[in-house]
Amino acid sequence: MNITEYNKTVWDKYVANKVRWTIPVSKEEIENAGNGNWDIVLTPAKPVPHDWFPDLKGLRILGLASGGGQQGPILAALGAEVTIFDNSENQLNQDRKLSDEFNLNIKTVQGDMKDLSVFADESFDLIFNPCSAVFADNLKPIWQECSRVLKSGGILMTGLINPVIFQLDQETVPFQLIYSQPYSDLDSLPKEKLDELIESQETLEFGHSLTDEIGGQLNAGFLITDFYEDDWNGEKEIDKYLPSFFATRAVKK
């Protein structure tokens, strides 16, 4: 199975079904951003600290796997030069619509986040990457490509999933530790569960180790400068026990 193509098709359908992560920001949110009142997220609930960002005026930003019209339009309204790169054409259309409506000049490019060859070396000042590594089987090329297309001193902001989330069976309480690392829907799930996911046209996901999530950034030439954890904001039972997400801010050496 070509996972990239499969997940692309699923995300295109998610847009049609108005799944949470495909709903673009409102006119009011864009106007507020233009007036300096804004927040965006790398993870489900906690806003990214404003002090993670340099002056956004004229900043060259790559929204990596960040289609859906949720972050790009806000960053563009704040004066950044935004390019959104995403696997789903329908997700990119969400950004295009807002860009056209509000004259935000957002560029959109369709492709696989493991291959940024369409961009030259040192093309960007900042990469904003909401939780999407979960859809890639291998993180190493992502971190390497991010390092390549960022200028020296450029910033990488990434939302990631706590690896233990994939090791737990969350269908019953108390939760049970049943899956080993690294996790893959393709290889870890019983066949009937995998077949059910595919039949219901849900994304296929991969759980990565902290070595791959954080160590991989360090090995690609980044320094981690800040970190925070996040959860589902009380929406899921797991929130009572541990944070499911974390975000890193890294700088290219």
C-alpha cells in the first residue's frame, strides 16, 4: 500500500466531511490577527507562545503539512510571506480560498512532507509543522529536509504525539499497555482492526520513539530551545492520566 497516497485520499474526504482539522479560521479571526489579536496551535488545545516567534513582518514561513486554512491565513494576516505545503489538495484549497478572499498572497504547494525538493536550500526563515509526523513512517527525511530548506538560525516549530499513546489500548479502562515501539497501524494492529480502519476510510498512522522525534531533530542539526506538553482539553479519558502531545521549538545551527 502507498501510505502517502492513501492518506491523501482520506484527508481529501475529511475536508468534504468537515472534520475538525479541516475547518478554516473565520473572517473575524483573520481581521483580529491583522489587529494583533491572535493565537495558533501546533497541538489540539494550547496556543503556541507568542515569544516563540520573531517579528513576523516579511518572515518567510513554510507551513509544513499545515493545510486546512487554520494557521497559514493567521500568519499571513500578521505580515508573513506564507507557503503552505500539504499532501491534500482539498486541504490546500481551504488556504487558497481565504488567501483570495482576504488578499493574503499565500502560496500553496502539494506534496509529501518527506520530499521538499521543490524548494531551494535556505528558502525559509521558519517552518510551522502541526501534528503530522504521525502520518509518516520515517521521520529522518522530514528533519533533514527541514534543515536543508531553513536558513542558518531558522526556526522549526513542531507538534508531536507522546509515543506512549500508541502503546496503549485506549478502548477499555483501565488502559492496557499492549503495543511495542515503533508502532504502525499496518504492522501493529490485528488484521481485523486494520481492515476496519481502511474500510471506514480513516487515516493510517505511525507512532515514533522520542529518539526519532527529538533525537532526529538534533541529528539533523537543530538545537531544541523550548518545549511544552498538551492534551485533548478534557475531551478524552486519557487526559486524566497524561498529556498526549508535546511541541518543540528548534533552531538550525
